[in-house]
Amino acid sequence: MRDSSGEEAADASSDRPELPELARGPVLSAMAALAVVLTAFSDRYGYHRDELYFLMLSPYWGYVDQPPLAPLLARFFSSVVADEAWAIRLPATAATVASVFVLALITRELGGGRGAQTLCAWAYAFAALPLIMGHALLTSTLDLPVWPAVLLFLIRAQLRQQPQWWLAAGVVVGLSMYNKLLIAVLVAALAAGLALVGPRRVLWSRWVLGAAAVALVVGLPNLLYQATHDWPQLSMGSALAENNGAEVRFFMWPFLLLMLGPPLVPVWVAGLVSLVRRDEWRSVRFLAVSFPVLLVLVYVMGSQFYYPFGLVAVLFAVGCIPTYEWIARSVRWRRRLVVAGVSLNAAVSAVLGLPLIPVSALGATPVPAVNQVAQDSVGWPTYVRQIADVHAALSPEERSRSVIVTSNYGEAGAVTRFGGPLQLPAVYSGQNQLSYQARPPEGATVAIMVGAHLDKAQAHFEACVIEGRLDNGLGVDNEEQGQPIAVCESPRGGWAAVWPALRHLD
């Protein structure tokens, strides 16, 4: 029978074969292994710059550069569990582990048995981006299970002929708005896929319209914040595109081959091809068409080159089915080839994605050039001590009217986290939300200016003298390495006049 919208209603007598059993042992053991590995190494290297930033943000419904979830989690776990990097990374570990389970469910939903689910869980869990992102609390880390969960529910709605699963997808879309608004790009790509290859009637069905309504209601507080603050996320996206666009549009293509690791590329390509070719997956064929649409959207946006990862991960989960079938119907060398590829990929991904290399040797390896999370997680206490040395060289009278102004939120967060015992003054930054959260008081006429903004800032002071340069001592060429520490005096026109010139979104 059909409902008033034309979809086939849920029916126990569906022609679809019964789902394989969930491979609990292999899937749960992969999740456990990943949780142990991420936890074991969660306190190495140090805070990521974004984590230091999250700890500085006052609790609020939203910020100029992001929704509230990640900063709230960072502050909560830092306050309730421990004021250490490993504590605020607990939700990152949980999100990464959850993504393994969701992807294994997608493999099962499409008919993948124990072997395909095992391949999906273990290969994905120890692939490149899950290990890199899983090591730190980033907004992209919390997003790891989100896109796969949305697509899992859409696959269930279509293949099971149970359209009520669209409502579950709507709930996840609404909740995801508290972490990122990037989910709108996935929704747009999916809508384009449905419009291009169908089933088009789904687009105006009451279930899809209901899912859209549910998503809007669940995400309404965050959307209201955006609407009442002139949609700052759009401004942030434009700023990212302006700063990163050329680089993103070039690197997003080779990065597709590196997201999970080169040995796993044939698997997710097989998933993409199988979605197009297999008749039994006709009702979810729009997922394959959504992928190139998503790539075009990311290219046009020019914001970050890892944005397509959620859909790549789902294509990988799909591809584990034809890959395992290829293994099972032939000689042993195919199994050995796949096992070797997965093992090699896991080993290389672990070296690149986890803090396995001693920090003292990190700068002599190619890891920082490949893994920006590692690059942005070293040197912070050293940088703060160098800033403290400049502060200590001021006269007592100068120290009494001094503040620290940093070029970015990582430097500001580091001073806040590590500067207390060094008796450093208040710290401010013109980057993103920090520029709106506070500015220096008018009585602070001496500013220790830190970072790359000095060239722009010194024109707004009567005098600026460089007193030192940041050096992590590790040979890691991150954003701070070699940047100046200057003492600037007498902001021209006061901070009310100078501060707007120091604000920047990036």
C-alpha cells in the first residue's frame, strides 16, 4: 500500500532480504581498541590551539565563528574532570569511537555481513583522519558521527521503505547545528542528488517536509542567535574563503586520496561505483550523485579541504561490501592483499596521526607538515615563558599598566592557561570571538604585542620595539614559530580607536 505522498509504507512483508546480524565482536573490539589508543596518547604533545580557544570562551548560545557545543564541552570537562588536555579530549574520543559504530551499521544496512562489517570497523578506526581528528577536541571531531548518522537514517528510510526514519535524520541535523552549520552543505548536496536521479517524489513527501520542520525546531535557538547577530557564520565562511580559498581549491583534490589513506581509496571508490550500478541500491543511488555535487560546493566555498570527509567515510562503508565480496569469491592472495593494505595504512596513519614520535624529535620528521593538529599542539608553555621574559624586563611602573595582545586565539589561550604562575597581565586578541568578548582597558598604555599582526598594529601606537621572537625549540614550523614579541606604547586615540583595526576573522 502507499500513503498519501506516494511512498511505499513500512511493511513487514517487504521483498528485501533480512538484514545480516551485527558483527558485535569485531565491531565492538575495533571501537574498544580505538578508544584505548586515543586515550593512551591523549595527554601527549599538549593542547591544540582550538582547545585553548574553547577554554577562553564564555558560555553563550553561539559565537561569531561557531555554535556553542565544542566550547561548552571543553569548559565542562575541564571543570568537572580535570584541567588537563586529556580530560577535554574525552568527548573527542567518544565521538570518534561512535563514528566507527555508525559506519559499521551502514555496511550492515546495505547487506554487508560479518566480513564486510569487520573490514569497515577496523580499517576506518585506524585510518588517517579518524586518528588525527580523534586526538583533539575540534568541531570537526564532534562532526565525525553526524554525517554518517544522517545518511544511515536516510538509507534505512529508503531501503526498508520506512519513511519515518527521515524524522530521525531531521533530529540529527537539528542537533548538529549546535556544533557546525556545515550540515546545510550536506543537505543541499542530498537534495540535488534526489532532484537529479530520484526518487524525486521524496523531496515533497510529508516525511521529508516533517524532517525539515523537526531539524528547524531542534536547531531553532542556534538559528535565532545567527539571525539576531546578522548571520556571523556567513561572514566567517567568507573570511575563510578569502584566506584559504586558493589553497583549498587546489589541495582538496589530492586530499581526497589522503583522508582515509591511499590504500583505502579503492574501497570507497568501489562504494561510489556500486551505488550507481547495483539495482538493489537504486533507491539510495542519489548518494553517489550527491558526492560530486558536494565536491563542487566545497570547491566554490573554498573554506576547508576536509569538508567532504563525512560522505567519503560513508562511501567507504558502502565499498566494504563489494570489496569483501571480491575477497570471498577468489583465491587467498586477495585477502592477503586487503589485510596488508589495511595494516600498512593503519601503521602509517598511526605514525602520522598520533603523538607516537617524541616531541623532541618531531621537528626533524615530516609529520608536522602533514598533520596540522600535531603542528598546532606543541610549544605553548615555551612561548608563554618567552612572553613572560619580555614582561619581566619592563619596569614596575610599565608592568602596572601593561596588557598582552596576541595575533590569534591560540596564543591568547596559551597565555590564559599557562600564564597564571608567571604573573602575566590580562591577555586579549582581535581574532574571531575574542575581539568581541573584551578589549584592553583605556588605562593599559603598554601592550606586549605577540604574533604576526605586529606589522599592521604598530602604525596604531606611538612606539613599538621588538624584544624577542617566539621559538618552540623543537624545529616545528607552526604559525607561531619566529613571530615577534614587541612592546608597544600609547595606542593612538586609545583602545576604542585602535581595537577595530586589530579585529580579524580567520
